[in-house]
Amino acid sequence: MSKDKGFSITSAERYSLALYELSNEIKLLDKIEEQSLSVLTLINKSEGFSNFIKDPTIDQADLLKTVDTISKVYNFETLLKNFLSFLIKKRRFFFIERILKSFIEICSKKRGELKAELKSAKELSNDEIIKITEELTKNFSSKIKLNYTHDKSLIGGLVVQVGSTMVDTSIKNKLQQIENRMIEA
């Protein structure tokens, strides 16, 4: 692992913790978390925006104008707008995705939530996702924050991972196991 990578992870965690503490102090944690999610959604949905914020040749003034515009459109709290502007001035804005993801994780941990991944071969309805989340909450005796993805490559079944516990009932996995046994024979 390179020095820069380690520095970026450490920096991201420090900045996200600072944002958490400031948001909590002024009692705007839920609002800042919601707005941070909207920034992450924008980064994930817009390849142009994602490339723009990661481009080291973009002038700080242009980045600040962009943050100002986005803040007005999404009606961001002053704290989040100032935080984003601070990152630009400190030349750390290219870490924004990692910082905000870390911030969301901190919020989740402080609420006592466990992070879970769910992949399914068929598209699940919101009701089905809610039922699975409720069942996981009962089984793990903790609130579950579920990240759901539809994965056609599974052929059939589900893959659920909560922490280090993984349950793979997918047909893809079963076929892989049969293939491995045939190779070993």
C-alpha cells in the first residue's frame, strides 16, 4: 500500500469525524447525513460531476462556484456548504466521496446499526427488502442497515452478508461447488 493511499484513508476518517462532531454539536446530524447522501448520489449518478471533482487541474474558484450552486439547488445546511468549501481550500475535495461515505458509516455505528449486504438474482420489491431487514434485525438483535443490489449473475437465490457472517444460497454458488467437486474427483 502506498503512502498516499494510507494518508488519504486517515485524512478521510479525520475529516468525516470532524463533520460528525460538528453536526452532532449543532443538532443537525440527521439533516447533514441526508444531504451527504444526496452528494454521494450525485457523484455516483453523474460521471461528469465525478470526473470534475477528481480532476486536479480544475481551479478552486470553479469548484467553489459549483459547490455554491449545488448547495443552493439542494438547499444544503450552512455547515455542509462550509465543510465542502473548506475541503476545496485545503485541496482535499478529491477525497469527498471517501469522506462522506466514512461520515455515513460513523452515523450508522453511533446509532448501533449493523451493515448488511444483500444480493438477489431477482428484483426484490420494497416489501420483500423490508421483511428481510426485519428478519435480520431479529436474528442479529441489532438494527440493520441493508445495502441491496440486484445481481442477475446469481441465476437464482440470495447472498446475505452481515459483518463476517455470510449466507450464500445462490444457484451460481451451488454450481461452483459442484464444479469444484468434479475437478477434485
